[in-house]
Amino acid sequence: MSGDYGHGDSQVNSGSKGSETHKHKDKHKDKEHRHKDHKKDKEREKLKHSNSEYKEHSEKKHKDRDKLKHSNSSSDKHREKHKEKRKEEKIKSSHDKPKKEKENGYVRDASPPAIKSEPEEDNGFYASPQHNKTSKREYNNQEFECKPKKVKVEHDRKAQKRKHEYEEDEEDEDIKPKKKTKDKRVTEGKKSKKEEEEKWKWWEEERYTDGSKWRFLEHKGPVFAPPYEPLPDKVRFYYDGKPMKLSAPAEEVATFFSKMLDHEYTTKDIFRKNFFKDWRKEMTSEEKSKITDLNKCDFTEMNEYFKAQSEARKQMSKEEKQKIKEENERLVQEYGFCIMDNHKERIGNFRIEPPGLFRGRGDHPKMGMLKRRIRPEDIIINCSKDSKHPKPPPGTKWKEVRHDNKVTWLASWTENIQGSIKYIMLNPSSRIKGEKDWQKYETARRLKKCVDRIRTQYRDDWKSKEMRIRQRAVALYFIDKLALRAGNEKEEGETADTVGCCSLRVEHVKLYPKMDDQEYVVEFDFLGKDSIRYYNKIPVEKRVFKNLQLFLENKQPEDDLFDRLNTSILNKHLQELMDGLTAKVFRTYNASITLQQQLKELTCPDDSIPAKILSYNRANRAVAILCNHQRAPPKTFEKSMQNLQTKIEEKQNQLSAARKQLKVAKSDHKASHDDKSKKAVEVKRKAVQRIEEQLMKLQVQATDREENKQIALGTSKLNYLDPRISVAWCKKWGVGIEKIYNKTQREKFAWAIDMAEKDYEF
DNA sequence: GTTTTAACTTAGTAATCTGCAG
DNA sequence: CTGCAGATTACTAAGTTAAAAC
């Protein structure tokens, strides 16, 4: 490994460029606070940011992180400068409405895009069986009045046929819309709308090829957070020991804080500092001059008031609760659905996020800031021109109403903490989400076909004479082997300090040429998405190890491990290897293939159903571990484990009792040989068998739960595992699908449940 | 080319619901 | 019927990625 990879120039950092260094000193101060006191839950703490060893270690390292950050290379320095600049701008613009407005508002608006009034080619259409001529024509004339008169319905027979066509074709091409060869069926059947709507099989229809997401979209707009209700006078806030009546805006923000008093983070410096700063902005000038020290604020009365309130809510009579429930239901009925292309679809989140105090995950520099109340004037509505536009609440206006059918959202607003955009979108069971999900798995299946080639290539690239190529190849190896996330760069100081593959720093890996009986071991220890700790020690191939040593040469702990790489470079490369390939496809692919392979390995044909389900959960667990999906051990874990143990013991006692009875019955029978005693034996035998089964079930449950203590299965099940694998497995072994997927999940995966047969292969 | 933004997926936790043992 | 544990749902933060803007 010597000079032959032109890496001599900039990737190795040469001496620090001093001037940048000091600017950031303050930031370190903040950083030192991070990682210190954490989640209220100690256990969780252990799991997430894990042992203090990690914390200390990372704190120390951060101290002089910036020093080096800037010394890295000229381009790095450049980057940093931009970051700074942007940060300043951001701060300014948060006070500077007009500018923001422009960014979000008019840009697109200038040329209201969206719905073409001319139909394109036939094949540009999302043609469903019931998009018969009539409905098409409706669409085509949409400059005028073409609101679908009725929500269409599905139920066709021919469509069944298409199920398989899809699968086969997809083998090669991913789901491409079929030619519109099927004739349209008009089926305004007799069934109730609801029933029919449930049966709509969008997956048997063709998809848009022109990049549009819908032709028609109508909805009622979002539901806003209820207005603030001032506290009763008897609930008081004290400053410096004296009661003080706050103005409504200041009081509201104070209630946010008071509600969180039990949370540990209200004791954190950053949280308190951010909160106080934002709170003061809401105060009147008198309040501002009086309230100068958060430590002198006493919110306990308010806190108790809210606790009492929630207690009272729990104690409400059944009728009252019922009433609230019904009211809620009404709201869902009215606002929870939209009509998209002839079908009524469920909206995922039709309520606007209420105001409150921001709590990021992990050590977030913005924790405690005020998340402001969203008003109609902040909302952009998206719907089709020819739909009945949602009405803003009386006396208010929308920020904008646009008609962009190249996107899937119904409404959006800009959030004030990070300046990012939030959206109202459809439920996962909707066509628009389902198609995308399906497509995701098809892309992963295409990767399956060429993954060998890609692996061969990146192994080859470990030997490249170009540093950037080696880095790319090693990073890809990690992404493939360890299912790491891509790892975008983040703005320092804006978010918690977390990393993914491309943003790994020197301090996150340790190399051990020898460890126990293994060679070339790499130890990873870093905080990933949501500040979940990733800790892993794995042996790697010698070449990878040598390359890592090379990447680490002459670098400081806070320097990037892959200084010649970022996600954009990586994804561009991947795109060239396979159409649609990006870093995250590897996670999907590896998760799904692991499930399939684990199921094959773990399922014993002779096992009982519960044992099979345990196998399924174990296979699922293998994936969750691969993807590092963790959770806090449930607060009641120990207790519930114990309860289960007690149950098991009881059951064991029952079993031995039942066995005794069986024995007795048997000897009775031997003695008398009559029919009656024979029957008794049978009965007892059955009882024993039943109890054995129950016991087994309990034991399996205990094992499952124990193994699952700090692993979350839900995330992978919902986002990474091709549902058709699970459906096929259920069909193959006669396990009810509801044993694996609950109602919501079955709705989301309806397409898979409908189309996968027992021999489906990912 | 680099940075920024928009759009959408993925993520863990808190709140709420449900069904079952007592 | 009631309380509570486990299941489900709601919520919203935090990622990824492609495209737009500089």
C-alpha cells in the first residue's frame, strides 16, 4: 500500500488552518452538554447512547472536533463556510417572513402546472377497469366541471388474471403499467359503496407513466389544533414566589412547559435556555422585564391542574366518553378522507400538528424551542382545479391553493424549528402509497438479480488506484454487509450529531488486526438515525481492513472516514450499476432476502402453529437486528415477564394434575373395561393434550418476549420486508395471515395478500 | 459543481384502545 | 364490571433522494 493511489494531495489533512478554529469554540461547549444527562429512563439510556464509556468518549472527542474539521482540505473548508452562511441566513429569515414566503410560495405558483386539460396518449393514463370511456371523458374536460359524480368501485373478474402477469413481467422490468388492453368494465353494482370501495384492487390497474400522481383530488383541508383555552383564575403561575397573571400568549407557552415538568429534559440546560428564549418572545414588555430568570418560575400549580384534568378525563362516565368518541368519529368521517381519482381514500394525518415545545431526539441543539401554532395562512392546499376546494375556517385564508398533480400531498406548511416542510398525505393503504411500496420491493428484487455482479465489482474496486473509488467501494461494502444507511451530511449545530455510512468519522471506527481468534476486526460505535447507537464488531476482509487503515492515516478523530465520498457521489455510481439503485435499496434487499432465507431455515414443517409463529418472529428479529431497530425495553417488561412465568408454573401444575387424572382413568378402564371408563380415558387424554399445548404456547411466548426485549420488529415489518414473503409463508404453512399482520398492516399490505401465492419468491 | 429544497420514507415513543383475568 | 397489560394507533422527528437553484 504505498504511493500508488494518487491520494497524496488533499484527502489527507495537512496541518490545520488556524483561523477557522476558534469560531466554533462555543459550539463545543454545547456539545459537552450533550450526551450527559439523558432520557429519563435509565435503561433506555443504556441502550441508546449506551454505556457511559461511549458518552465520555464521544464528548471528549467532540471537544476539538471543529478544529480539525476545517483543517481537512480546502474543499472542506469551503463547505464549512457555506454552512455558516446558511445558518445565519436561516436565523434571519425566520424573522423575515417575506423572504420565506417567496421561497415557498410563488416559485411554483408562477405557472400553475398540474392537470393537463388535454388527455395525453392513451397509455399515459392510469386506466382502471372502471375508468371507462365516460369517466375518461370527464377527466378530459376538466377545465370545466368534471368532478366525479360517484366514487367508483371495483370488482372485476378479468382483473384476476393480471395478478400473474405482473409478477412475471416484473421479473425483468419492475412494475410497468400494462398496456391498456383490458376493456373497461362498467360495474356500478348493487353492493354498498363501502363494501365495494374496500375491495378496490388498485394493483390490478395500470399506472401513470407520465409522472403525474393523480387526475382528480378533492378534500376538505386539514383540521387545526383547537384554540388555546386560558387557565381558570385559580390556577396560578408564580414568579419569585409571588403569583402572577400572565397574558394569554405567554400563558399558553408556559402551559407547554408546565405539562412537561415530569420529563427529565426540562432540567437540561439547552432545553431550558431555548424554551426561555422563545417564551420571552411571547411575553408582553412588562412580563419580559419582570420575568428574567427561569429558575424563579414556578409552574407546579399549572402542572397539577393538567394532571387533574387528565385524571378527570379518565374518570368520565361511559356516556361522556362515548360522546367524545362519536364526535371524533364524525371529524374523521368529514376530514379523514379524500377523493382521488374516483376513489375515496383515507388520509394519513389530517390534523395539523399542535403548538408545543420541540423535543428532538438525542442531544438536539434545538430542544425546548417553541413550535408555533399553524394558522390557515400558513397552509398551502393542493387539490385539483375542478374539485370543490376546501374552505378555510371563517375569517381566514389559505396561504395558497395550488393544483399540482405531480405530487401526492394534500396540504403543506413550513415548520418553524428547522424550516422544513410538513405534509398531509394519504394513508399507507391508499393506492398512491401502495404502488410506491410495491415498486420499492420490485427494485430490491431487481437488485437481487445483479447483486453478485455489483459485489464483484466493488471488491475489485478495493484495489483501484484511485482513492475515491476505494472509498466508494468500502462504503458500499458496509452498506451491503451491515445494512448501514447512506449517511447524508448534516448541518452542524442544527441537529443532533448522528451519522450514517458516508458521514462516518474516524472516531466511529476502531481497527483490530487481531481480536481473540479473529483477524481484521472493525469495531463500529456511533449514533445513527434518531440517535440510536450502532455498536458492532465484525471481521472484514483483509483488503477492506488495509484500506481502512489507509483512510485513517494522518487523520484526527473528527475527520471524515470517507473524505472523498458523499451520498450523492455514491448514489450516482449506484445509478450507473442498476437503474433505480440507491443506497437504501440495499437495506430493503438485505432485509427481505434475510427474512426469506431465515424463514426457510427456521420453519420446521412439523411444528405447531405457535412454534411456527415463533420461527417467523425469529426470522423477523434477525432482520431487525441487521437493521439495528431497537426500542426501549417496555417499562413493564420485568413484571410482565414474571407474570408469564407464574402462568407457566400454574400450567405445569395443571398438567401434572391432568396427567394423574389420566392415569387414574386408565387404570379404571383396565379394571372395568366398560364403555364409560373408556370414554373417560379419552376425555382425560384430550385434556392433557390441551394443557400441554397451552403450556407450550406459553413457553414459546416467554421465549419470544425475552428475545424481543429491546428489539423492535415493527419497523422492519412495515418498511423493509416484502410482504409477499410473509404472505407466501403463511399460505405455505397454513398460518392465518392475521397471526402475522394486524388489521392496519393487512390494509397496508392488501396488495401483497391478494397477489402472493405460497410459492412466491422474493 | 455545490448547495438547497421539496417530497417522500423510515423511525421510535406517547397516547389510546381493547379484551381478558379477576 | 373493572383495571390493567399488551396491542394498536397517532404523532412527528429524522432520515434519503432527486431536482432545483445558485
